[in-house]
Amino acid sequence: DVKVTQSSRYLVKRTGEKVFLECVQDMDHENMFWYRQDPGLGLRLIYFSYDVKMKEKGDIPEGYSVSREKKERFSLILESASTNQTSMYLCASSLADTHTGELFFGEGSRLTVL
Amino acid sequence: GQNIDQPTEMTATEGAIVQINCTYQTSGFNGLFWYQQHAGEAPTFLSYNVLDGLEEKGRFSSFLSRSKGYSYLLLKELQMKDSASYLCAVKDSNYQLIWGAGTKLIIKP
């Protein structure tokens, strides 16, 4: 079974703290994505990566950075967490060359910033 | 701007049929997706439409009309386990996904 695993399901951090969210996929997918999901809004793309050491900004990259040192791992970093970054964070992966580009999601990391 | 509209919430009865609509206005079109997301869980892929018409997959069907910017997801023989949010997403001309806010479907016995 294909699997995308996010390191933490629930985190509580204080304003100004550095936060690492890790995502690992076991499907040898080239593409990996970080989204945030907030009530009443569609998924919003933060960053994505099409290959190791490559990264591209999504729609809302401000306040975030990412790292992809290995194909299976894509990390999201909040250098200095703020309360408006309280959200559900979803990692996803997909194959590079598929007709549909179906995304496989992790179960999410719910971050609360106090 | 780009926009995906779907109802916020719908209620239906176990055993019945429900249709969840999605309208879109995007710069270009390269396919429309439906995902299911149970509360507290990951979204999972349901269907993909790129040509006009109806795609049937068991109890679930998805319809697309590109000229109208419209799709629907049809769920038949509803079961309690179908209670979930249903997310509509469109791949635009840059092959980026634009997501609707999701429709929360509540199934009553």
C-alpha cells in the first residue's frame, strides 16, 4: 500500500519558535507538495518539489521554507512561527509522468501556534 | 482570478442518491479531480475527468461539462461511511491544482 507519513499529527508551539514538519513517502514519487488547509478555504499550496534539491514556491510561500535532500523526504520549515500559521498542514506526493497526476496525501499535521 | 465553487454542506439519507456540484472559472483546463476526506484523515482520490461526459466507478460517478465549467459527483446507495468532505480541484493551464473549499456531506439514517 502506498504511504505518505507525516512526522507529527499534533504540535503546539509558541510564537517565534522554529518548527519542522517532516514528510516521507515510500512510493518513489518524484513530486512532493506541502499544502495548508483552513476552514472555509480550499487547499493552498505552500511549496512543491519535482526532484531532489529542487523547490518551487506555491501560492503562499511567505514565512515558510522547505528542504528536499532525499527523494523520499520533504520537510517544511517555519523559521519563526506566528499565530496566523496555526493550521492543518498536508503533505502529498505524485508520480512525475502520469495521465492524472493523482496526489497521495499524508494524514496531516495540525499545528497550533500560541 | 481563479475560482472553484461548491456547496459548503449537504445532508442526505442513507440509501438515497446525492449530487454534489462544482463550478469553476480557471485560466485553462487540464482536468478535474474529486477527492474524499473523512474527518481527521487524508484526502483520497476518487475520480478524474478531462473529457466531457460521465465516468462511473461503482456507486460513485463524476460528470464534466467543459463548456459550462461544471462538474458533479453523484453518490448512489448512500452509506453512513460516505459521510465526509468532498473536494473538487481543477488543473489549470500551468498544470497547477486549484481547490474548492469542499462540501461536507452528512448522511442521516
